[in-house]
Amino acid sequence: MISQFFVLSQRGDNIVLRDYRGEVQKGSTEIFFRKVKFWKEDGQEEAQAPPVFNVDGVNYFHVKIAGLLFVATTRVNVSPSLVLELLQRIARVIKDYLGVLSEESLRKNFVLVYELLDEIIDFGYVQSTSTEVLKSYIFNEPIMVDAARLTPLGPAAIFMQGSKRMPGTAVTKSVIANETPGKRREEIFVDIIEKISVTFSSSGYILTSEIDGTIQMKSYLTGSPEIRIALNEELNIGRGGRSIYDYRSSTGSGAVILDDCNFHESVRLDSFDIDRTLSLVSEILATFELEPGASGQTADFKEANKKIEWNLKKIIGGSEQTLRAKLTFSQEFHGNITKESGPVSMTFIIPMYNASGLQVKYLQIAKKSSTYNPYRWVRYVTQANSYVARL
Amino acid sequence: MAPPARSSQSSSPSQPSGKGEVSDLKSQLRQLAGSRAPGVDDSKRDLFKKVISYMTIGIDVSSLFGEMVMCSATSDVVLKKMCYLYVGNYAKVNPDLALLTINFLQRDCKDEDPMIRGLALRSLSSLRVPNLVEYLVGPLGSGLKDSNSYVRMVAVIGVLKLYHISSATCMDADFPSILKNLMINDRDTQVVANCLSTLQEIWTAEGSNSEEASRERDALLCKPLIYYLLNRIKEFSEWAQCLILELVAKYVPSGNNEIFDIMNLLEDRLQHANGALVLATIKVFLQLTLLMTDVHQQVYERIKAPLLTLVSSGSPEQSYAVLGHLHLLVMRAPMLFSSDYKHFYCQYNEAFYVKKLKLEMLTAIASESYTYEIVTELCEYAANVDVPIARESIRAVGKIALQQYDVNAIVDRLLQFLEMEKDYVTAETLVLVKDLLRKYPQWSHDCIAVVGNISSKNIQEPKAKAALIWMLGEYSQDMQDAPYILESLAENWDDEHSPEVRLHLLTALMKCFFKRPPESQKALGIALAAGVADFHQDVHDRALFYYRLLRYDISIAERVVNPPKQAVSVFADPQSSEIKDRIFDEFNSLSVLYQKPSYMFTDKEHRGPFEFSDELGNLSIEPDVSAQHVEADDEDLLLSTSEKGDVGFPLNGSSYSAPSYDSSKPLTASNTSSDLAILETGVHHQASASLAIDDLLGLGLSTTPAPAPPTLSLNPKAILDPGTFQQKWRQLPVSLSLELNVSPRGVAALTAPQALIMHMQGNSIHCIATGGQSPNFKFFFFAQKSEELSNFLVECIISTSSSKAQMKIKADDQNSSQAFSALFETALSNFGML
């Protein structure tokens, strides 16, 4: 149960504020912002404020999304997981309705946002966070922000399916805009996103490695048809008590072993154990956002965080790139210099490739008529989460 | 940096310059109010939007109330919604104006469109104006019976809103019993969930002053309701599922079969993508199996994978919340995650707060297994450019070293940190080396050799400087330059801003003086002179104290300041096991992240439904906790004067001899006064009336003979199973808590607690569980009245170090708890405990 919800800009401006229970004093937004901005821990100022903290009996929860702070307050000892998850969901619902989540879109659409907030939460209790369910209670229409002012989607523009190019702005559509039948494009996006984390020791030995993947789906199909997704037939979940670092023949042969997985509310697993298919009634499961890509090849030393940044726009498979950097110290240095200079961290995106081998074998949409053939976009992408080599 | 976008946003409202804008809006709204011109709704929408946006940025637009209400006569839902929002915001501060809105809201509550009915009812119940509640009861009543589930959903929460405005009106209208009915009969799951939330809140709030209400609250935990909710759980929204699971976690099943049934039913909830739901399920599993050791272990194994998945798959914020819970679990079962320790290696781009918790996980795991691997990894982070993480990592290595018996390799690592020659690394390491030496004095030669090379000029952080000075004083016989380094520090007394450092400098010079008098006499003289003139009270006092001590007798001074020391065996755990258990009971709440039980950060009314009702405030008198109250730096200094193990004694010893701490006095006083309370309720003796009057007349209790304790006989063959005990312990409030002094004979008897248990059983007081180890023993007893099934539950904590026994008594029949307490005490004293 929460008492207030608000969204602050990076500068601490109040963009949206909804007080559900009137239990927390008025100045809570300022108290919160000051606390986050000047967070101190054990007298250290550099530390970063945790997502949950308590000031004078009021608990503040916040998540950072798209440069905005989504905040909830309460005096009650609630489940932190629940509130943090809720804040994420609220942000997602708002994004679904506005198309774009930004300070500008929120300011332009605050009445719609209030409308959503009133239906999502009543007197601090969550009522619904389903974009689909909320549709019937929402009457305001979104005012779209100028698409040209959006940051380019970068890697998303790379996605291709055969010779068709994926419309780069599709994911910024509102779920309720242009509801006029016929005009609306029937399409569905399925993204298999894998984030890989690898740490190499200074001798080149792999210390840790793991893949965290998600299958995300965004549907613009009308009438909520049933959707079936089939995955690899040889898909095993769990390692029967073995440690995840105990690798045995998990590669080759097309078999995929997952340590564990979980599913969204709307997914039905009736036949998952038999033929590895997931079925669900069309709903927006998640959205898909990628960071803007690198531009050209540049190298630069950032004084503030003592980092050399080397950007490459594209690397062709099998090719090799070298960067030589010379370090000059302002004073004599005694310590272990190689240890001081490192680690090397790589950030990259590999489109249309996934490291685990997990595949969507088919994507079936329950047909309404013989001519019904919506666009289906299935995309694979591998991103570096933490790809680090120590020196 | 966001661009200054406001000026370019023509359609969005700009910051108004002053009151002019508001009055502008006012006249525009007036013009539109009566208009029926086409397109008027669009103009109204624009104006309303402006008003709402001013409201959002904190400009007071309450003066527009009248105009807003006038404009709200419309069929446009968008307009209506904005108007409701506005009214909800300002009605509370403008109760007179709020009356204006009642009319149109009540009309809308009868609209054909269920959406309008629901919205109007929500607004009506959100007005928060006490004298308007009479207008709310009717619409709420019909809302609860509405054919549309949306309206019912709103109405149920409306009842809760009404309760908060006027609890009496809500109870008089008998809404709770309507909700009870709705909760088990409504087809819509959100209506059911809202009923549950509302009833929980109402009964919990009422429960503190009405027994019936607390019975109603407990009735929410009855088997039929729990089963009804569990069997339908998948029909509920994920949030409502969390609510139900939170309730189920408090349910006490009647047997093992029931426990397995519930767990099987909920098994697949562990695979949900919503972390809150997974944690709520885990809480149920953990709570249900508390008394089934083997199954409890299996549960740990089962929940491991879902938890690890949640850590890596969610947002960083969610990872943080889940990691906090993992940390709690790993503290209870350190082996649990040992083979998965690599999951807690920090990733390059993780948030600070995630990394910090991961370091805590690694520290906990390393104390059991994989110490070498984990310390190696932590040493990598110490070289990190991320300074806070580097510091945390060094502290983590230090903590591991203090927990380990084999510290060989770790000491080397720590000393290597000093070679890195980074100020913050050196500072953190020095503090650790100092603690390490207090525990493992045998390492002093290796450490001293390295520490001796550090120039105190390079150390700026007070904690580190104090640590270095402590080492210089403590080991001055082994450190060639010690007297001269200390001397130069003493000479620059005025440059030293931290009183903590100056205090340490005084003590270090004293120690140095006893070991190498000719070399340090001058420095000590300088320091004492400067110290006596110091503006800081503590520094001044200590310098003067040392000075007089030295003048009195140098050998006594040495015995006081630098006695032979024993190594510290275990550093006190900042949290008692009691507090840890309490946090565990509050799994899936903020208590876990704050690492504090809820009573430490939340006032009583906000602990949430089904939170434990009793206070644990007096726990702090446990000796190891009280030692913690001493500030860290003072503690170090105290240690110079007495052995660590004795820290508790001088404090306790002195206080117990003082007459004001004679606990028997307040006890008799409370005895009589609560006897009086019993008498006044007229439960027992008729003579009570005159006695009470005596007291009222101011005759005082001392002249009145204490009334004979009401007779209470206990059932010698009482039976209570642990599950029921646990449930009752949670549900009942503490009816009596007292503290008794334990005799030395009693302390000695506790070497074999079994004898006490047998003795109490002879008095029909049965022991159901024991725990703790010297010096703190814990017993749970129960007893039953012989004539009826009425239970007494006792928690008894006996501390042999402070010679005290703390008791908490809970009783089904609160009125007889005093009599029971007397019996209990007599039994203890017959055993020679008191």
C-alpha cells in the first residue's frame, strides 16, 4: 500500500504528483530529491542512493527510467519488491499509452497520466497494471511528441527481416492512438534479447560467464487473438542440482539448457512441458528499448572517470582492431601499474545473433479470416552486459 | 541535460507569473460555465487542463473551486474526470465549497453508465471532508450492490476511505459485515481483493481497542477463507496474489499434510516474473516449514534458482530488493549459496547499491567456504577506480579475515593493499589491520613491519589516523620510530582537527611512555599540556585525568592505561539473534532491506496488517547489545583499561548495586495496581469497591493490606502443540512483562537448564522450547488453567552475565495473567532462581 506517487525530472521538477492517502506531508518531493541528490553513506559523498530509504518515518522508493525518477512513498512496512515492481509497471503502462516516455511527453499528457494513475491505484492499493484492461477506462487521447526530436533508436534500425526493413518508429506508437480501423497496422514484435556477462582474468582464463535472456513481445493486433510461440524442442530447464558453473555438453547438438526461467502473468504453460510452446492472449508484454549506438571510430580520455573510451561503429566478424594508448602520470608511481590500468570493459551489440541458441521456431496467431496476415517481426539481439577483461 | 523545453511548448502550460493568471482563468471559466455553444467542451478541456497543471506544480488554484464545479455539469467524461481530480485535491481544505459538489456527484452516482457511477463514487469518497460523510453512506451502500464490478470495486475501497474519515460512521453502517459477505461471494476477483485489503486495515485499526475486532482480524486467517482464496489464486491479479500470500504466510496449518498441500498448490508461483510475487511465495514456504527442519532445508534449495534468476533478470532496483533477501537467507544458512558464489561477483556496470549488497553476500559466503577465491576477487575490486566500491571491498576482506581462523593468506593481501599507496586504500586498510591485531596479536610482527613504513603525514582520514596512532602506542616497543612519530604529532597538536585522533594520541603517548620513558617523556609532556588546554571537553578531561593519574602513582597509571590484554575472540555482533529472528519473520518487507525490525523505523499504526503487536524495546539491555552502545572509538579506548570480555561488567555492576535499580520495588507496585485493575473490573472480590474508593480518597496503598492473590490452579497435564503456541504467541498481546534479578545460585543452576525445566513442570508450567547459550538462555513456557482451556504463554530470557530474567507473559484470559505471574515467580523462587 503506497501513500503517494510522483515523477520528478532530473532537475527535481515535479512532473506528476498523486497523493492517494494524505498520510505523508506535502514537502515529500523536496525531501526525497535532496536526499537522493546529496546521498551520504558513512560520510562518503560519492555513494549512490539506494532505491529504498527512510526519512523521518516515511519510506521512499524510486526507480530511474528514461532519465526520470518514479517515486512512491509510504509510512507502512510494505514489500519493497512489490513497490519497486509497481513503479516499473506504472512507467511501462504510461509508455504504452504515450508511445514515448520522456519529460516532454509526460508534461504534454499529464491529464492522461492522471487518468491512468487513478485507475492503476486506488487509495494506495493496486487495482490493475494491465495495459489491456486499462484501455476501457481511459478517455483522453495522447498528444504525440514530435518524433524528430526523439533520440535515434540506433541499433533498432539495423533490424531486418528478409528484405523488409523494420519500421524504426514502430515501438514508439501509442497503444490507443489511431484506433481508426483500417488505418491501423496489424503487427506484432517478438524480441529475443540476450545480455552476456563475461569476466576474463589477466591470464585470459574465464572467471565468470552467464547469459540473461528475455523474450519480449509487443502486440498491435486488434481483438486479442491467441498467440503461440514455439521454442527449441530440446530445451531443458535446470541442471538437476549441479552448479551452473559445472558445464557439460550444453553446446552443440542444438540443445539449450536454461538454469531457470520465469513467465509473465498472461502466458499459459499448458503445453510447455510437452512441446515447448507458450500461448498467450495478445497483450503488451514488454517494450523494447536500446541505447543509441556508437558513432564512427573515436578514442578519447575522460578525465572525470579516468577512462579511455574507444568507439567503433562496426566490426566485421573475424577482423582485428588495435588501439595503442600511452599513459603519462603526473607524479612518480610506485604501485602495481598493470593492476591500476584496467580492466578493459567492452560494450557491444550483435544484431540477429543470440549466444544461447534459443530460437522461436514459429509464431502462430489465431486467424480471424483467410486474409488476416499481420506483420510479424522476430528479432534476435545479443548485448554485452558486463564484458570485462582484467589486465 | 534536458533542453529548456518549456518556452517552446506552446500547447503545454507555462509557469504562471503570478495571481493574475489564476484570476484570468477564473473569468474565462465563468464565461464558459453557462454556455451551451458548440465546441464549448473543447474550450473547457483546455482551461481545465491549465488548472490541473497549475495544481500539479504546486500553485494554489483552490480559489477556482466554485467555477470548476459550475463548469462540471457536462456529459463529457474527460471533463468530468479532470473535475473529479480537482475536487479531490481541494475539497479537504475547502469543506464549505465541497458541499457544492455533493449534488452533482450524487447524481452521477446514479448515472446509466457504470463508468460514470464508479468515477463519481470514487470522487465522492475521496473528498476527505468529515461533515459530508452522511452524503456518502447511501451511495456507498448501493455501490456495493451495483451490478457492475467496476462500481463494486470502487465502492469497497470507498468503505475504507469512509473509515479513515469517520470510523464511527463506517462501523455504524455495518459496512465491514457487508464486505465480509462480498469477499466470499463476489465473482470479481478484484472486488474480493479490495474487500480483503479493506477488512485487514479496518480490523487491524479497530483491533487495538476492541476485542471483537481483533477476533474478526484473526478470523481472516481461518481455514475456509484461506482455502477459498488459495484455490482461486490464479484468477487474481498478480498484485492481489501478493496480498493473499501475505495472508497465507500468517496462517498456521493444522498438520504436515496441509503444509504440503499448500506448498504444492503454490509451487508454480515461484516461476512468476513478478519478483514481489515470488518473494511472497517464498515467505509462505519458509514460514510454513519453520518447525520442519528437513523440509525447511529443501525449501532453501528449491527457492535458490528463482531468486538468482530474479537478481539478474530484473531492473537494478528489483535486484537490490531481492539481494537484500538473499543476504538475510545466507546469514541463516551460510552454506546455501556457497557453490553459487560467482553469481555475486560484481559486474562492471552495476549500480553501487547492488554491488554493495553483493559484497555483503560474498563476505557471508567466504566465512564458510571458497574463502581464497572470494578474497582474490575482492582484491581485484580494491584496485578499482570506483572509490566507494574499492573501500567496501577492502572492508569486506577485513570482515572475512576477522571471521576466519586461518588468516594467513588474508593478512598478506591486506598488507599488499598498503603497498598500493593510494590514500583511501591505505586508510581503510589501517583500520582493518588495527582490528586484526586486536584479534590476532601473533601477526603483530608482520603487520608492524609494514605499518611502520607508512608516513602519518599521508594519512588524513581521522579513523585511519586514529588506528595508526593506536598501533604506534600499542606496539611502540617494536616500532623503532614510534616515540618520534608520536612526538611530531604532539608538536602539531593544533593542526589536528579530529578530537577522536587527539584522544588516541594522548592514550598512545601514555602507553609509549610506560615502555620507552626516556624517549617519550617530552612528547607526553607536550601532549598533556596541549590536551589540558584543549577546547574539546573529552580531550581536556582525559588529559587532566592522565596527568593526575601520573602524579599520583606511575605504576598504577600503567595498570590503568596499559594493562596486559587478551586477544578479542569474537567481535560483538551488532544484532542480537532476537532481532535477526524478528527480521526473518518480517520477510518480504522493508525490515529486510533496512536490516531492522519494523518497530525500529515505523510507528505502531503503520506496521501493516498482521504485524506482531508486542514491543521488543527492552531487548537492548542484553549485555552484548549494551556494549554496542559504546561508540566505536571509545570502545577501543575502553579496551585498554579492561579486558574485552569485561566490558559489560563495570557498567552493569555499578548499576545493579544502586538502590534505584532494585527491581522488586516497581514490581510490587505494579502488582498491586494491576490487582486493583482486576478488582475494579469486578471480576473477583466484592471488596474491591471499597478498596478502590480508599485509593481515590488518597489513603494510599501502603496502609491498605495487599489483597490476597486470586486463586489460580493450573492443569498439570496441559498440552499445547508448538504450532498453536507459535500462532498464539503472534496473536496475543503481551499482558505482562517484568524483569527479575536472578540470584547467584540461580545463575549456577543454569549450567544444567534441564533441572529448571523439570522443576517448573512440577509446578504445572511446561517448557515448550529452549534456546540460546551462555550467557543468554531463553525459555518458552506454557500453562493452562485447570478448570478451562485458557492458556498462559511465557517467554523468559535469563542472562547469567547481568543476572537478570526478563519475562513476557501472554494470556488468553488477560485478567488472570497477574495471578499467573505470581505463581510463576513463586515457582522460580522455590527453585532458588530469585
